[in-house]
Amino acid sequence: MQKLEEQIAHLTRMVEEMSDVVARQETEIALLTRRVQMLMEREAEREQAGADGIVLGDERPPHY
């Protein structure tokens, strides 16, 4: 009986630790989702602004 109680205590502790990990991951995912959304909006604004601009043939691509 004591062995079962020890196992239950161990499993309870593991569940609590895993719950903490999931909560931290949820917070981090929410932050990253907001950042991605912000970057997507920023890039859409750049594309919109670039569509009205003058394209020069001798401009190097950004990766150079």
C-alpha cells in the first residue's frame, strides 16, 4: 500500500511539473504568435509602400 502511495505522490508531482511547463509554453507561444503577426503586418505595409515606389534596375537584392 505504501508503494502505491509513493507512486501516486510521484505522479502527482510530475503532473504539476508538466502543468507548469505547459503554462510557460502557452505564454511563449502567445508571445511568438503576436510577434509573427506584427512582422507580417509590417511586411505587408512595406510591400504596399513598395508597390507605389520607383524600382531601380541597378539596385542590389537585400541578400547582397
